[in-house]
Amino acid sequence: MNFDAKQADVGSVILPPPMEQRVLDVRGLNFFYGKHQALFGVDLPVARGKITALIGPSGCGKSTLLRTLNKIYDLYPGQRAEGQILFNGENLLGGGEAVEDAPPASGAPINGDNARLRARIGMVFQRPTPFPMSIYENIAFGVRLHRNVSRAQMDEIVETSLTRAALWDEVKDKLDKSGLSLSGGQQQRLCVARGIAVEPEVLLLDEPASALDPLSTAKLETALIELKQSFTIVIVTHNLQQAARISDYTGFMLMGKMVEFRPSGEAFVRPATAAMRDYVTGRYG
Amino acid sequence: MAFNRHLFDRHARRKLVNYGFVGLTMAATAVAVIALLLILWSLVANGLDGIGLHIFTMDQPPPEMPGGLRNAILGSLEMCAIGMVMAVVIGILAGTWLAEYGEGKRLAEVVRFLNDVLLSAPSILIGLFVYEILVRPLHGFSAGAGAVALAFVATPVVTRTTEDILRLQSNQLREAGMAIGAGKSYVIRAIIWRASRPGLVTGALLGFARISGETAPLLFTSLGNPNLSFALTQPMGALPTTIYQFALSAFDDWRALAWVGALLIAITVLAANIIGRALARGSHQS
């Protein structure tokens, strides 16, 4: 794909994945913290089975955008979102009315049930957030919320989840120890394991490596690339190398707007907008 | 040169002021610590001799007769225990509401303010209040009324510490619980309370330490009882009321028992405070 550089420098450049691949499709999203508007007509198409990275300077709205995808923001009374967030073709912000030109439906509808939504869209936070219980119970906690499983099945789920999060070998002999006894990097992978134990379709990660040392970061990235086989991943990161290393699509945001959204390879090699070019070459933020 | 001397003077003056200030704060600390040590010393010096097994096996005696403090010790334990159960249940629920649901609500501000008022209210007023609502209408002093009065004293302590402790938990932990699909109240009960457990225990222990020596709320409610009684509908002996009665008496052996009772209370309060603070410190490290 070739760009007319001059034209591209002006507005925004969005090169989305094909409609039928989009498990999530955000359209014209406005977001408000009380009276303060943080997102302005943002589009974000998320392809199934891919890693989508969101980058941009601090305060550009990338975490805000991520937090709308599982509607975690509605914990806070003053925060609200307007527009469309299509999950498997169903508008999470609507009253159940049909949406024109939507991606194909899949799975049971959410119908405004946040528990059901969050069982299918998991989240890992910036700082590790292990629950104050054993490593085993950390994983079992979420599973029990959504399914009835026998002890033997639970053992299996715990082992598989920890293995997929690349943590099993380090903790298999101390599953009954507190999750808080692990190192920061291990805690973060425990949170990933906890998230995928529920078997969501999408996993949201909000700067998951920002509190980790390089070695822990590498382990986490390896785990994420493995996880791409079974999950769709959306990751917010300040680390451009990380975004370039692991993501398939990259969205660059600036001041609450999606400026550029393209396959990562092209986006990092030849940014289409002046703003992203300045950002990836270090002239911003 | 003149500039340098000026600079030196300024530094010297600052140093002097600093020493003076540090000296004042150290003196103030010394006064407080010495006062505490003197109190403890007088308790030990006067109370230790009287301590023996008979204190725990015999009830309080008539003047000039051998006896112990069993009725008062057990009465104190019973009323404190019942009062603490009430205070912990109400205090933890109220503190949880203030910390987790009261955000930005007018009602929460009012409740928090009233709780602070109750926290510093003279405990004799609480005794009089319970007298009006439980003793007079029911025509009799009772251990139940005493326990309720103690609960009124301990509840604001537990409410306050619960709110403070829950606010220390990060919002990310709450979000993590909800992001996995749990409802808000389940996140609070299964995750936030569990993460705050050492702090909640500390709050309860501080509340207990506060009420174990309270005399005023009991004077108009449980009154005191020289005989051993466990009935909630009857007057009941308690260490503070017995101390109050014995310490003012003209009999040497009664006054000796009062010292023993005071020593027992001091040990209990000290132990509760030390355990409570040790637990609180442990929770910050994990």
C-alpha cells in the first residue's frame, strides 16, 4: 500500500483488518470523565487471534480506550461512553438494536450483563494485582464465578493456565503459597494465568510490563505470543520496541484521537502520519 | 570575607534553632514516656503483691475478708465480648459502606462526622444515654445494658479503622476483581476484606483496648455486683466498677484489690495495643 505522504500527514490513516475478522469494532467513540472529554470519535477495529497494540504519549487516551472495551469504567459514576463498541457484532453501548454493517455475530449475546462480558473479555493491569489468597485460589477464583467444575477439572485448569502463562515450572511446588509471595514478574504472569483460566475471547493488557525488569518482560512477551494462538490480545504499551516485536496491528493515538491504525510492520517502518513519525523517532512525549 | 562571615552566622543561628527545637520535642516526649512509666511502676509496685491464684478463683469479698476479683474479671470479659461482637459487626459494615459505597455521597459525610463526634464523646454521656433507653424503661440495671453501652464506645473506633484500612487497598485490586466478572459486593467480601484482615483485627483490638477500662458507661448500666453472675438481665460486676468502688473505700484490703484490678486492666490494654500494632505493621509488609 502506498501513501501520498503530503495528504497522509494532514489527517489520520486507518487501515483496518477485514470486517469479518473483527471480534471487537469500536466506532466513533466519545468518552467523558465527568465534563472532561477524553476520547473524540475513536475507531478501533480488533482482529480475532491477533495482537493489537495501542501506543501514544501519556494522556492520549489509550488506557481510557482499553478500559471501555470491558466497560470497567462504569465502576465510576462520573464516567460515560458514547458511540458504538461492537463485540461479535453486538453493540455493548446500545439497547440491543441491530447495527448496520456489523461484523458477524458469534456466541451468546451479552445483553448488558457485565459479568458475562468480563468472562469473555479479560483484563490484566499495569501493576500486578494478585488476590490475597493462594496461587491456586487466585486461578480458581475467577473460574468458580462462571462455571461449576470438579476438583480434578480445577486442578487441570490451574495447571494449563499457569503453563500457558509460562509460570507453571516456577510455582508448581508451591501452589498453596500466597500469590503475594511471588516476585513482581511472576505476579503479573499469575494475573495473566488468572485471566485466561476463565477462557475469554479477548485479553486486554494495560501496560503489563511497565513495572517489570527486562528479563520478566521478555518472559511475559513470550507468553503473550504463545497466547495469540487462542486469544485476541489488545495491549497498551509505552514501549515501542515491545509493540513492534509482538503486535500485528498498531494504533497510534494523540490527544484523544486515533491518528494512525495499520499493520504493525508497515506502521513502524514507514509511519504514514507526521505525528506518528515524530513519536516513533522520539520527538514526542 | 564579610559575605562569608554573614553566611556563617546564618548557619550557626539555624543550627542553634534546630538544636533548640529538637531539644523541646525530646523533652516533651520524655515527659510523656516518664509519665507512662510512672503509672506502670505504681501499678506494678502496688498491685503485684496482691496477685495470686485466689484473685481468679474467689469473688470480691466483704470488707476485711479474704477474696479475689473473679466476678469482676468474668463480668468484664462477658460484657466486653458481647459489646465487641456488636461493635465489630456494626463497625465493619458501617466502615465498609463509608469506604466502598459512600464516595461523594452527602449522607456519608454526615455519618463520618457523627462517627467522629461519637468517637470523642465523653463516655459518661453514653452511659446516661443507655440508661435512658435500656435501664429506665426495663426498670433495672443489667449486664445487657452494660454491653450495649460498651458497644457504643467501641463501634466508632471499629468504624473509623475499617474505613481507613479499606481505603488503603488499591483501586486496581477492586478493578481486578470486577474485571474477572465478580460483582462489587462479592469483590469487597472475598478480596478487599481478606486483603485487609490484619488491619480489621487491629481495629477490633484497639476498640477492645478502649472499652476494657471504661468505667463511666457501666456505672449507670451494669452497676456492679459483688456476686458472680452471668445473667444479662441482672447487674454484673466488672473490673472498672469494682476498682471505682474499692479504691474509694476506707478498707486497706479493698484498696489492695483495686490496685490488682488496675494492673490487670493495664496489662490487657497494653497487650491488645501491642498485638494490634504488630499485626498492622505485618500487613504493610505483605
